Amino acid sequence: MCKVLLAGYYGFNNIGDEAILEMFLKILENKIDKKNIRILTADTEKTEKKFKIEGVDRYSFYKVNKAIKEADVVLVGGGSLLQDVTSKKSIYYYLYIIYVTKLFNKKIGLLSQGIGPIKGKINRFITGKVLRKADYVSVRDKNSIQELISIGLNNEDITFAADPVINYKSKSKITNKSKTRIGISIREWKDSNIIETVNKLIERFDEDKFEFIFIPFHYDEDVKILSNIEFKYKNCIVIRDKKSIDEIYNIISNLDLMVGVRLHSLIFASSANIPVVGISYDPKVKNFLKSIGEKNIFEIASLDGDKLYHEIIWKLEDKNVNKEKIEDLKKTEKNNIKIIDKLIKGCSNG
């Protein structure tokens, strides 16, 4: 039976990345036994408890190397793992995973990757050289394709597969509501005044008609931010306790609109056909918004509160979601399934 090791930004209390992991496990569950799957994670205890799958401490290079050596296939995905803007450690870590995997002559697939930005010349050179060793690479946006071509990969070696969370499904409960519900997902970013802008924004809405729900996605970071905000209005609901992926999805699926900085707040909403207003802090947010046909994309560094307010009002009146583009993204999941099937079929002991 094929042994698979999953590597990604797992175990960090980030709803988006945990949802990515869950979606890949759903693909694998009908193909191989759980006992033959391992997950590189920052929190082995929580990962094992949640998914009932063996976790490997991602900080122990001895355990990481051992897990790679004992695997037949390594799957890396998804997310913005190969970039050097928010952290140089990330790109080095995952390039190391790829390099060691091929050193042990194992198969590797990178799935639904958001490539870049990669600014450093040396980083670009090394990334191109190492990625050419990978057996398969799929990316979640067109910009990532161009980034890979610019560092030396061939177009025919790159597959398009949207972020797997776009296919997230849940038996969501539709709840009765007397007010218009607007979800808010924020994060701090450099010198942005996002918190002040959002506070002023809420002042403009009638408390008896509108309700704002603040949803943390990167739990530790976002709850800390929310705890520093003085909520003066009775129409603000702040989620402070840790929620499951399903619970977050259900909250979002009962909204009238999602205003999001966090990428996966927008992906969850789109999956549930909820209109979105996106605020970009990173190219990955802008790339996703373009992929679902959004034209008015706000930049966090130059956020205009007045324009944001009018966009929200327009979206609430229009209620339009480009379902055709979202369905097109959902269909690309088959490309990751094909890659996984090819890798598993080629297992030395499969």
C-alpha cells in the first residue's frame, strides 16, 4: 500500500490551511488507508486528535527526514508556501522538503500552490532549480504560472488547480435573521489603518437593520487584534472562541455579504455563493478575486472608507455572484485528483 506524507502550513491554528488539509484528505480517503498517511505539523497532538492521522513534528529535521524516507509519495500543498515576502524561512523550508524527497528518490507533487512573490535573485534561482525536480506542480492562479515560467519551468509542466477550499461542502443550517448580516475578516498589515477604517464604517450602518460578525481565521493573530478593538455598537458580534472549519463555514454561509482581508474568508464565501468585498494585502488575494470576476478590489495600504462603504451598499443591493466562474474553479479539482492518482499508481510498493 502506498505511503503518503502531507506537507503544508499545518498545525498553526489557521482555518484556511486546516481546510486545505481537510480537502486533500478527502481526496485521499477513498484511495489509501489512513494508517498509511502522515502529516507534517506544528502541533502533532491537535492534528492527530482532529484528523485521526499520525502527525510528524515539522520542527524536527530528524523526524522530517525519516518521514520522507519512509514515504512513497510526498504531497505539498496548498497555499503561499514558496514566497520570500512575509518570511524567507518558508521558502527555504519547503525547498528543503522537495530537495530531500528527490534525494531519497521519492515521488513528489506540489498541489494548488500560490507561487511568489519571490524577490531575491538567489531565491529565484534556487527555487527554479529545485522545482524542476518535482514530479508534478499545480498552481491556484494564473500569476503563479507566469512566476514559474519566469524562473525556468516549462508551461507544459504546470497544471492549473484552484485552491481546494473552493469545493468545501457542509450541511450548513440556514438560520432565520431579522438583520442584514455582514461578515468581517481582518488582519493587521504593516502601517494600514484597517481597524480605524472598519470602526468608522460600522458607524454608518443602522444598528437595528445591520449586524456585523467579526470572524478570526488565523486564530491566535486575529483574536489578539479583535481583543484590542473597542466595539461601541450593539450590532457587532465578535467570535472569540475557537471554531471548527464546519462552524466557520456555516457562519459564512448565513451571511448576506463577506468583507474579507483573509484569503480563505473570501474562498469560503464564494464556495457558499455569498457575495464578497475583498481587501488585498497580498497578490494572492487579488489573484483570487480576479479569478471570480471581481473588478473592484481594495488595497489595504490605501483603503478608502467612503469607497468601501458604497461598494458594500452596492453589493448588498446587487447580490450578484459570478457562479459560472466559481463553478469553473471548482471543476479544476479534478487536476489535483489526476496528479494524486498518477503518483499513487507509481508507488514502489503500490
